[in-house]
Amino acid sequence: MCRKICEVVTIDGPAGVGKSTVSRGLARQLHFTYLDTGAMYRAVAYGCQQLRVDVKNQEAVKAVLPDFSISLQPANNADDNVLVFLNNQEISMHIRTAEIGNLASQVSVHEPVRTNLTALQQVIAKKGKIVAEGRDTGTVVFPEAAWKFYLDATPESRAKRRILQLRNDGQQVDEKLILSMINERDKADSERSLAPLKPSPEAIYIDSTTMDAKAVIALMRSYIIH
């Protein structure tokens, strides 16, 4: 586990709030490594989908976990998400969908999944100089992180951002469905008994409803001594 002196930044928050964009940008400016913990849960969800495993069945998910080898690599383009590999096959584009995001929320409630991925994330961050984003990075994964942030925005603004992102990726989207899925995921993530979505007591709360990514990054940097 990382101690306070380790250079680890955590950015938690709900779905569609822009954590990935902000985390990538902040990591670049700090010359840190970007750790996309959410991509790991999406990889598990995608693997379960491919194997036709019921993501609501903890025992079924637990049974296939040993078959999943997940790794992350920096993207070729600084503006891209990290490259995600499942069993040495890149699945990056396959996991960035609303459907997989919903499945990821369901697999994330299972204790074996969280234990497995939390341990992997802590190993990755042992050397420090990490910007980690997710839903429990500041509360569970890296409770002793040097800098913690909780990024928030209204569900409506998050839905608009998500819709724009999906359309830019060439996907057709149902606007009402996206907003409904965000509200459902907020409820599921905040009400789960295991590692629920909530700000760490030490986290700096940032409402980005009326802020762009550049402004959020600048605000975060103002709090970071580096």
C-alpha cells in the first residue's frame, strides 16, 4: 500500500463526469502514469460477456476470474484512453460502450472482483507517480494517496458529455436512454454495500458542471505540490 509520501493522485466520481479526460491531462502535465481503474472493471465485464457469464452471479464471475489476464498500456496518441488488453488481446474499443459500462457496474459489486483488481492496481502504483481514476481509488484502493479529488457534475451535463463522446466515436445513441443509464448507475454505485461511490473525507470536491477539462486540471494542479 502506498504511503502519504508516495506521489499518487486519486480522482473519483460518478459515470460520465470526465474523470478519464481530466486524469489523462493531469498525468501528462505532472509526467505521471495514468491508471484507468474503470477500464479494468470494463475488461472483466467484457470477458464475462464473451463467455456468456451472468454478471449478476458472483460465483459464476468468480469462477472465470482466474482465466482473465488484464493489462494496461499507454495509448499511441496522448489524447486517447489507455490501451486495454485481456488475455493479450487488445479490447480497448470494445469496452468503451454504454452497455459494457453498465455491465462493469454490475460486476464491480462482487467482492472477488474488487479484491482481485484492487491488488493489481496497488501493485501497479507501488512506484508512485500515478494518477488513478475510478470510484473508490481515494477511499479503498489508495487510502493513503498524497492528493485526492472527487469530481462531480449534474446527471444532465454528464449525459450530454457521454452522448457527445459516443457520437464522436461513431456510435448511435438514445439520449433518454443514456440519461436513464447514468441515473441507474449512480444509484447502483452509491448504494452498493462493497466500496460504494462516495468522496473520501480528505478529498477536494470539484463540481465541473460549468467547467471544461482544462479548467478542472488547472484547479487540481493548484492543490498539488510537485
